Amino acid sequence: MSGGLAEIRGWLVKGESEAGWLGICRILEGLEASEREMCVLYVAQHTKGWGESMRRPLYGWWEKHRSGEVTGYERLVGCWSRYAWEEGKVAGEAREVAFVAGMRMRWIPAGTFWMGAGADDSEANDTEKPQHEVTITRGFWMGETPVTQGQYHTITGHNPSHFKRAGFSAPVESVGWYDAAAFANKLSALEGLPACFVETGEEMEGVGNKGSDYVGCKGWRLPTEAEWEYACRAGATTPRYGELDQIAWYGENSDFTTHAVGQMQANAWGLHDTLGNVWEWCYDWYDDYRAQAATNPVGAATSTDRMLRGGSPSLRAVSRGCSPPTDREDYIGFRVVRSGL
């Protein structure tokens, strides 16, 4: 047994504690790369029942990193992330992104559902039909809430929101599709993950532009429209997963401003604010639905508008909106996803 592993075991046998985590981190920081990889795996395997609050000290290097000081934690966090995220693949399981305090993700398992509005849906419009079977073959992590003003400011250094008085816990808005894609790329870079969007002049596009190259990207990205509806439904077959006033901020109860995320009732997979508060950008270019079954659909190859989901006025899981990707409206925000490892 290596000296490093022996020291780590010494901390582990003492049980879950912040002091233990800090001690483990200091040991890992000083190890050679090959031994560190082995020890990180060992720690991951032996702390599966430990709470997230005990894992956070591992990411304490972030404060130093933000001030420009490079530490060993930056080398460590990439290999740790691969194991820590892999552990939580249970529907609704929560994970916290190390680099943005309070940004929590929920695991969305793979599955099949009926996308769009049924023939008997009296509120539906033509863009929501026909209802068709969609299979999501890869589970993915999805933001428990839309990205907040505080989280956006932490990553980008500015806050473009119109409703600043709503506070840093309110969803960021007045962001275009390209802004959302750039945010996802920055988040990926901070975790040492591959970028899911490539720049083409002043624009951006998903890696591979269409198909499995995009949904298989291992970095942070925007959900496809199908992923968004699937996650919003969380197994429900009705247009809403609860009473509207209990699950959404909208015109009748919002005083026509955004509100802090996470206050309304979550769906069965732990997602808040999928309906109301703001519309959310999705990856897809606008495309009409077809009756045929689809697997991991990503919309049209190109168009003039990107898809929006979740906003007013209809506030239903099947409701569709769209807008040019350069639009920065005070009712549009986004949330991020990450494909399963």
C-alpha cells in the first residue's frame, strides 16, 4: 500500500467530517499523477454515502483560482469529477457543480415518452402536433433550476438581466441563444471538459451540428427540445405536473417580474421552474413535428429560429416557442445539461 493511500485510509476510518475531507485533499494534492488517479478512485468508492457538504472542501481551490492563484486542486478536480458524477445516476439524484455555488443538477434517466399534444388536448395549437413517440437513449444531468443571475455573473463577469431587483437568485434573462451557448462552453472549460459548441465567425453551433455528436458531447450544453419536454414531464402524461399556482410563476401571481428560483413545487425528478418565470432556450432550430417515432431528435438542420420552452402564456409541458438566436428578451433565460459519462 502506498504512503498516500495509507494516509487517506487513516482519514476515511474516522468517518465523514470536513477536517477529513481537507486532509484527504491535501494528501491528493501532493501525489504524483498516476498515484493520484488511483487514490481518487479509492476515495470515490469509499465515500458514496457521504453528503455533498463534505465534498465541497475538495473544490476549495476555486476561490484561489478566481483570484489568479493556480493550485494543485485544479489538476485534481478533473479526475475527481469523473467519478463523483458517475455515482449519482438515479432519477432525481442531485449533484452540485463545483464551480458555481448553488448550481445543482438532477439526473434524468434515459427512456421513451410521447412528445407533443394529444388529439384531445383542447389547448393545443398546430405546432404542438402530432403527438409522436420519442426515445432518449442517454441519461443526462439537468439544472435543477434555470441559471440564475448570480451564477451567470460568476462565470461571465456580468449580469445582463432586466429584472435585477429580483436579485441574484432570480433567473438570468435578456440572454441570447449564443450567450447561453458561450456560458455552457465556459463552464465546460472550468471543469476541463470538451466544449459542446464551436464558433463560426460571430455565431456558434453545436459540435457536429446535428445528431449524436451533439447529444453525446461530454461537456455542458443546452438541452434539446425533446430532452427538455421529457425532463419537464418527469413521467407525467398530463400537460402540467401539478396545480399551476403551486408550480409556476406567471402573470396572475408574479406581479410581472421574475422571482427567485426553486420556490415553487418541483416535478417528480426534482426540477423547479420548468414552467413559468422565464422561457428557456433549447438547442434545436425550429422544425415541425412528424408522426413517426424518433430517437434523440435535434430539430431542423438549420432555420431562422431556435426553440424556447416553459414560458407563458400557456404554461404547459408541450408548449413551444421560438426566437432568433440573437434575441435578448427580458423573458428568456436557459438551463444547462450534461450528458451521462
